[in-house]
Amino acid sequence: MDKISHYCQKCRAANEPGEASCSECGTRLMIVTLPPSMRHEDDVFPTFYEDHLLERVSLLEFRLGQITEQLAMAYEFISKQGDNFEKTQLIISSFMDSLKDVNPEIAIDLADKFLQNYENKKSEAEGENRQQKLLKKIYAGYENSNIELFSHLVEEGIKLLKNNEEKQGFRTLERAALLSPKNIALHLFIAENLFHSDQFDSAKLYLQKVYDLSPQETNALLLLGVIFADEAQAEKSRKFLSVLAGIGETMICANYVWGILAAYEGNWNEALAALKECSEVCKEAEIYYLIGSCYFQIFDYDKSLEFFNKALEIDDKFADAKFMQSVIFSNLNNQTEAFKARDSAFEIREAGASCWKFHKEKDSANIKTALAFQHFIDNDKRVLTNASLRLNKFLRRIVSESIKSQSNIK
């Protein structure tokens, strides 16, 4: 079989395959070669082998060579990094195994710190990514001139909020909002931060603007529903929450708030229905605790104990759940278990637990309203945010998670 010659794109001299440069003129050879069927005795080449085409092929070959070299370098770098990572992991693993034998407690503590450090870095990266997405949305909603002033105000306002300079941060963002009165993303961002700062009245003003501009904006509906529920305006709250109760990302929060509202109104069956709907996808101690509290209100002590037990299986440091067990045992005339559960509740020393107000009282059987709903007795208090510290934190967490999930979808 005849070898296919490698023709020079400059002098067109035939070279042996595999040569990098022309043996006649020294020009770097192309990858493209002419098969034997296209050879001519008089060295006349077809018209489509014009010089400018040959130059283009040479340029492509040159770029292909560069890319190949870059890929080789990248592969070498990744391989080295992979080897280094594997070696580092082996060293850490060996160190942790040795440390476990010497001091298991330090090993566990160190492993927790490694995990915490990883989670913190992951959180920071996600936060930066979310901020970039947010800024992109806000700038996309700006329709006027002088984008430089607007972008400066927005970025400065966000920076001030991050530095906990809320008063100045909100003032700066309000100036930006005046420049862009129909900017849904900006108004919603301001409202969310006002909500988390407990400035519900100011948050409502911005949320109402968002609702007027975009009635289907999920995060605005959610926050309006929560704020009106907290103010015991049940009808207004349900108007917004009813849209969200069936949406996966907001279902937990919507049903949670709906359940608390129903409990506030004394509609225990509706409260149980909403909270059980919540528990289908949110198997957390706070939900089971609230379900147990609803059963307590309708004197179904067996069911109530069942759900308080579920809550304590998830978190055995849940002081209020343990205290409610003692109340039920007292009502069932099981004083031994009642005293045991009561003492255990106060031994936990959970900060902000509602049971601490009964610490000095010896008889817990007189409690007719479950701890979760004690704040309903005082009508001046807020329905959602004046519950125990644990329930307040739980509410704010599921609100934040719902808002974040919607932001990621968009």
C-alpha cells in the first residue's frame, strides 16, 4: 500500500507522513494531506487548493495545536490536584483514625469543626451566587436613565444591611426604590429584609406595591399571609395563603400558619388538618409538638402523648414537649410519671421555653391551654411571633426556606 504524502502548504513539496516541518522550506506542515488519487505528474493542484484556503487550514492547525497543548496542561494540573486531594484525604483519614484511638472526644469535636467549616464555605458561595442573581433581576427591572446612581444605591444598601447597619441600609434602598417605582425585585428584597427585622408595617407597604404590580408573586403572597396572620387578620391572611397551600415549596409554611390561625380561633379540627398536612413533608419536632397540643385541647390525651413522644424522639431537649407530658400524666392521675417528666423538663434548661413561667408552681394539672397556645390568652400579643422562642425561630426558618426555594426556581 502506497504511503500518503504530506504536502507543504507553501512550496507544495511532498513530505513523509509524520514530519512536523517541510524538508524543502522548513514550513510547519498541515495535518491535511493529499491522497494518491489526487496526485498529478505536472504538479497541478485542484482549484479548491488555493493559497488563501491553505492559509486558513494552517491557521486552524495552529489553533488546534494550541488547544491541544492547553488541554494537556489542564489535564496535568487536574491530575496533580486530584492526586494531592487524594493524598490529603488519606492523611486526614489516618490522622482522624489515630485520634479516635487516643481521644475519641477530640476526634468527634474536630470532625464537627471540619464539617462546620465546609458548610460555612458552601453557604458563603451560595450567598454570593444568590446576590448576583438578585442584582441581575433588580437591574433588569430598572427602566430609567442614570443606571450608575441606581446601581450604587442598591449595592451600597445591600452592603449596609450585611454590616447590620439596618437604618442606613433601608434608607439607601428606599432612595433606590424611588428611582425605580415599578421594580418588583427591589421592592420584594426590601420587604423581605424589613420582615426579618420585625418591621412588619413597613414591609406591608412594599409587599402591597409588589402585589399590585404582580398579583401572582409567590413570595409577596407568602409574606402578606404571614404578616396578616400575625396580626390576627384571619380573612386577609387566608386570602393569600389559600393560593400557596398546594404549592410544594410553600406548602409547609402556608399550612403551618393556617394551622396556628385555626388554633387561635379555637377551630381544633381545622388546625389538626392543616398541621397534619404539614407533617406529611415536614417531619420536625415543632410540627409534632403543635399537633400534640391540638389533641390536648380536645382532651384526646392518648393521641397527644403520642405526638409529644414523636417530638421528643426527634429532639429530646424539647423542654415544652416534656412539660406537656407531665401535664397529661397529671390529668391521667399518674403522678409518678408527671413529676418525673416535669423535673426532666426543667433540667433541660432550654432558653425561651414557655414552661419556665410555671417553674415555681407545683401543680401543673391546672393548665387548660397548651403551652404552644398560651400567648393567645393575651389578645394584645401577636399570634405567630409571640409564641415560644423555639416556635418563633421555626416560623422564621420555614419562611426563609420558602422564599429561598422560590428564588432558586426563578
